[in-house]
Amino acid sequence: MRDSFGRTITYLRLSVTDRCNLRCVYCMAEDAMFHPRAEVLSLEELERLAGAFIRLGVRKLRLTGGEPLVRRGIMSLIERLSVHLRDGRLDELTMTTNGTRLAGYARDLAVAGVRRVNVSLDSLDPGAFRGITRFGSLARVQEGIAAAKAAGLAVKINTVVLKGVNEAEIDRLISWCGEQDCDLTLIEVMPLGEMAHAGRGGYLPLGEVRRRLERRWTLEPSPLSTGGPARFARVAETGRMVGFITPRSHGFCAGCNRVRVTCSGSMHLCLGREDTADLRTPLRASEGDQALEAAILQAVSHKPKGHEFVIDRYERPPISRHMNVTGG
Ligand code: SAM
Ligand code: SF4
């Protein structure tokens, strides 16, 4: 799959649910609305959809959400998708999770062939963690991380940096990730949904965070690239990587290799734009996958050149959907 700017699409982020057992302040409203069940793709439909993308050249599949581990039957989907790891059509099957249910799933994930997971964790202070997630338990997430490591999964921590909330904790997170043998990715908060204005209040440019970190840590530039918005450095003192995801900068769009599909079958060609393509209709129109594959190829040919996160110019949030819908 190649778009009109010559970028090859090899990475799919597939949201398996828009529901979640947490309500992170920058991601979801407390009384968040979810898709009606009839619009949510069944596990069989998600499998067919992923299969079509894999036939068209996707080599890396990340399950996300909402919280993927709250989707009933998720392990049966993962087991069926893992066939493609064994037949060599998929290089990686992975997941982004809030970690709250990881303790119960870690072993099964490892047995299915998952090698690493991203766990979102914004604070090591139980009270601050609860404040950010509205009711999450830090201890449960830490148990999940420990179980994942015990099962042999590599764990990368994702931290959204929020001004005045966890900005003073980043040094501690770097040390802790070093002790845990985890890489860390720092994420700039993005202006999504009605949380945009809350997000704007918490926005702290990662360039500033990096300058502060460099006073204490030796950050060695790393050529590691995932085709995404992260820039990586190696922390000499811990030996672990730290990544900086700065979605508001346009620097990464030229190498973008990814697309996203929501749990209701909307394909998003760019996280920062409203352009979508409906895959649910062709998916449900026939049992064969011809129309579905044609719709995917047609959509990819329209992948936009770059994104539109310029919140200061907008009265209203520029992107009206929430991250739990597109999956981050
Ligand atoms: N529930 C899972 C989790 O939290 O890891 C997967 C879905 S979550 C939407 C994926 C990632 O998006 C998380 O790392 C989360 O912190 C991040 N995220 C959510 N809303 C965001 C926002 N407004 N700006 C930046 N990152 C955001
Ligand atoms: Fe749930 Fe993840 Fe969004 Fe937090 S960031 S509310 S854990 S989907």
C-alpha cells in the first residue's frame, strides 16, 4: 500500500473498543458517550479487517482502544491474529494498554506471540495517578507491569506530560524505568475532543522538558525511528531509551507509515485531521473481502500530506473526536 506521496503503509493501529475502565482527564469526559453496540465491529469483523490490511502489506499491528483489555473475548481475537506471526506475514502484534488488567492477561499474551506492550503511566504518585485517571489504582498497574515482565514481555511506558501535574516527576520516571528495564516515551498532550481546552492548560512543550532533563541526564541521540512522531535518545546513566512524541510539530509526517481504524470501522489516515473512510459498510456488505480491500486502497491513496494541530488559531477544538475513539 503506497499513498500519493510515496509513503508505504505498513503499520495499523486498530482500536478494538472505545470503552475504558479509566477516564484520563485529557482523553475522556467523565460521562463519555460510546458507540452504540450495533456500530461496534464484532471480533470476527475485526479479524477480517486486520486480515485484509495484512494481505495489503501491513507488517505491524497494534491493538488499542479505549482499553483493549476490557473488550470481552479479546484473547480469542489475539490468538486468531497471531496466526499471521507464525505464517510470517506479520512482524509484530502488540498492544497499548492502561495496564489495569495486564496481570490477568500477561501470560496468555506472551503465549500468543506478543513480545512487547506499551503501558500508559503518567505518575508514580498514587494520589496524582488517581487524579489524572479519575479513579485508577497505581498499584494495579504496577502489578500488571510486573506480570508482563515476568511473562517475558518487554514493556515500554507511555507518559503524557502535563504542565503543573506531573512535570516534576519526569526525572523519577526515568530512574524508575531504568530500574524496571523499561523504555519511556514522553508524549505532548494533544488538543482532542472537548478535552482540547483542558489539554491546552496542561500543555508543556517537550523541547522544554528535554532541556530540563539534560541538566541531570546524559541524553545520547539515537537514530532509532519507528516512522512515527517519536524522537529517541539513550539515557547513558540508565542504558534505557527515552522517546519524545511531539505531535504538534510537523517534522514526522513525511515518513508516516501508519493508519488507524476505530472499533466502528472508520479508517483515519492521519491522527491530526478529520479525514475518515468508512470500512464498516464494505465489510458488512459481503462475506468476501474484495470491496473492503478496494475501500482500504482507495482511502490510502487519499492519505493527507500532514496534520493540522494548530490550536491557537481555533476558537473550537480543531479535532472533535476523543483519543479513546481513534486509539492514540
Ligand atoms: N487505554 C490504553 C492506554 O491508555 O494506554 C490505550 C488507548 S489510549 C487512547 C493510547 C494513548 O493515548 C495513551 O498512552 C494515552 O496516554 C494517550 N492519550 C490519550 N489522550 C491523549 C491526548 N489528548 N494527548 C496525548 N496523548 C493522549
Ligand atoms: Fe482509557 Fe487510555 Fe483514554 Fe486513559 S488514555 S481514558 S486509559 S483510553
